[in-house]
Amino acid sequence: MKHALIALGFAALLTSPAAAQQAAWSYVDTGESVALTYAIPDSDDGGPSFHCTRGEGFVHILFFVEHRIATDTPRQDGVWVDKKGKPSPWKGVLGVQSSYGSGAIKVVQDAGLAAEVTPDEMSGGSMLEAKVKPTAALLSAFSQGGVIKMSAYGETATPPPSPTDKVQALLKACAKPNA
């Protein structure tokens, strides 16, 4: 399901040449699920992605890195393992920072989120996934400034700011009803 959401976000971006030239953030609402994805125009490279099933009560944050934990091929049963033979998913930490404002009133939210790490078969690297409540201070700052920075395994992504109305729509859609 999550890979379908990501693909849907990238497909929406790629099918709209004008949108791809203007902004690299894509917001997709299927009614059942919502995704906000950053993709680099004219490239297969992806950046941070946020998605949920409507009303789930969590936002899934995805971050792709070139760092590879998995062995070169899965076991015969199709399960990916690391060099020690431990099957995926592995535990990792996703550094996320968001901010809004400027000067003396700049608000910065910084978090090291527990993440599951799985192989990214498309790129040969790894994908980190963390779950955060839509009401988290980190996401509140993202919704006010559109600024997000992610890092893991020595790799960092700082995409251009996201439209804040799209972040706010994502957080509203992901929140549990009557929460």
C-alpha cells in the first residue's frame, strides 16, 4: 500500500509537466489515503514523503538513502537480510528537523525518530520509515513553514519548502476523527 501511495505521488507529478516545472512537491488525496511527496523533476530520485490512510492517527514519513544495509540478494525464501543474517526490517534513526519564522522568533523542531529500515530495491539503497502523530510539534512546525530537513546514515535532504496548505491538509486528513 505505501509503495502504491509513493508511486501515485510520483505519477501525479510526472503527468503534470507545468506542475513539475513549478514545484517538486506533489499532494495526492485518493479519498482513502493521502500523500505529500517530494520528487526531483526530470529524475527518478525521490526525497521525503509523507502519507497515511485517512483518519489513521499517524503520518508515515519515508526517507530514501543510498546507504545499503541489505546483502546484494535476498535469501532463497525472498527475505532480505543484513550482513549478519538479520532479516529486514532493521532498526534505524531518522533525523528530522523543521522550522518556521526568522531571526529571534525562529522556531526549530528537531527529532531523532525511531524508524524501520528496509531495502529499496529500486535504487539499491535503503528506505527509512517513521510514524509520527499528526499533532507532533515537528509536523506542526512543518505545517507552518513548509521547511523540512531529513538525515540518516550521513546523508541529508533539504528540499525546497512545501506549500503549507498541503502540509496542513495532510495533517488534517491523517488525524483521528474527533481527536
